[in-house]
Amino acid sequence: MSADLKKLPKVDDALKNQLEGFTPEKLKRATTAEKTALPTKEDVEKEKQELQHLKAVEGFNAANLKHAQTQEKVVLPNQEDIETERTHQNLIKGVTGFDKSTMRHAETQEKVALPAKEDIQTEKTHQSIFQGVQGFDKTNMRHTETQEKVALPAKEDIESERRHLKLREGVEKFDRSTMRPTETSEKCSLPTPTDIETERRHLKLVAGVEKFDKSTMRPTETSEKCSLPTPTDIETERRHLKLVAGVEKFDRSTMRPTETSEKCSLPTPQDIETERTHQSLFQGLEKFDKLSMKSTDTVEKIVLPTTEDIKTEKEQQALRAGIEGFDASVLKKTETQEKNPLPTKEEIEQEKKA
């Protein structure tokens, strides 16, 4: 037991004397001063204008409104729309009455692409790594213990948590009876001349695609080209194979066992002082008397949107309507080409060093 006590870390005598001689009576009492900011002249004037506006809205006489009748206009189709519809009907009739006996029998040829040399080498490397992981001897591992450290919250975290709790209490205790019912008015915007012209062009494009004569197309044959590796690629591949062979044939018996030493650093006087300050702060929070607090009333201010905000909202709604009504059929189909770039000279040098 005495041998274990000798191994324990020792505390400095000066620091020990300071800790033993500390008394809470030496602390000075501090009083908290609460400051209430009064509203400025501009805030009072703005509040008066908002109240007058609300009173004018509440006292509005609906009997002054005049009755209006909604007129529905039916737009007849023009000659281009009738022609497009007629073409579409003829196309549907042609597809419905198509004679399948005129079609020729075709056979599908399946081509099997053999893996490249790089793919085979990558697969070999993956297999060697998996074999090394599966054959790993767990008895060579040493037991370690995990130390959990609890970090005390800072002053900013405590203040943020306090504000969050006050906000949640205000939301839970909110009186819904103070809210007023509102009605949503939906506006239907007519298409612009640009939209009408775009729709006409789209219909013409669709009609051109439907009337396209496939007999004018010529048959083509696809030729596959296989590029041979350059002498530089062959030399790089040879060096990579030598490196992999050296790693696979490496003799682990030449390795020496090593021991890991863990060092436990003692806390500095600044850390001790910080911890002491945190503890005194928590004790003060736990012993705080809530009865000494004064009740306050919360004043909620409702800021009406400005003309710029209303204009911005209208532009966003128009943009949203344009995105939702966008015709995806006008998009063209594209194909992505994948290119495998050769390694640079720097990457080859790094591979050699690894």
C-alpha cells in the first residue's frame, strides 16, 4: 500500500497551503443592478401610428363596399391550336391502326467487356488487404481503459439555456384568444405574351417531332477502339507490381515489439482557479433566492411589412409559379462521358515513396 502511495502525483506545498487556508468568508458580496431601458421618442411615435392604423382597420365600415360581379371569359382556340389538335388526333389514329405484321424480326447482341489490367490489379490488392484483416491476431492487442472527462458549461452556455427556457415558457403560455382570424386571397395571373409565344414554339416543336420521317435516317455501325498502354504506363505498372510483391512477402518477424507510455499531466494553477470559479458560480446559482426577483411585463411589438418586403414577396411568388409551371419536356437529353486520366509524375513518385 505504501508503494502505491509513493507512485501517486504530489501537490506543490505552496498550492496545498493556499487550498487549506481558503475560507468562503473572504469573498466579497456583490449586488446585481437591474437596468430597464425606456423606449425612445421614435419608438413611441411608431407605436402610436401602428395603433391608429389598427383602430382604422377595426372600425372600417364594410357597408361602403360596392357589389361586383365576376365575368368569366372563354377564349376560343385559334387556327394553330386547331391544326395542332388535328395533327395529334391523326398521330393517335396512326399508332392505334399500325400493322405489326410489317415489322421485321431483330436479334439483340450482348457484348461482354473484359476487365482491364488496372481493375484486375485493384481486385488483387483488395483481396490481399481483406486476407490481412481476417488473419489479424487479436492476442497482440493490449487492454486500455477509457477516461471520461466532464466539461463544465461556460457562462455563455448557461445564459443561452436560460433564454431558451424563457422562450419555451412564453410559447407554451401564449394566449391564442388574442389572435385575429385572417382570410387568404388567391390571385391568378394571366400568361404574358412571352409565355404564349413560348408555348406556341413548344407545340410546333412537338408537332415536328411527331411528323418526323424515320425513313430518311441512315444505318450506322459503332466501332470500339481499344488503346494500348504506353511504355511509361507499362514501366509504372511493373514498379507497382514489385512494390505490392515486396509488401506481401514482408517478414513480420524482423519487427520489434514496442510499449506505449501514457503520461498524466497535473492541472496548472490556472486550471485549478478556473475550476474553483465554476464551483462557486454553481453554488451561487443553486442558493439563489427567486423571491428577490421583480415581476416584469412583456410588451410585444408587431412590425408591419414595408413596401419593399411586399414587392419582394410578390416577385418570389411569381418566380415560384414559373418554376412549378416549367415544362420539363423542352429539356434535351445528354450523355455523360467518363474519362480515366493517367497518373501524373508527382503521383507516381508518391506511390513509389509509399
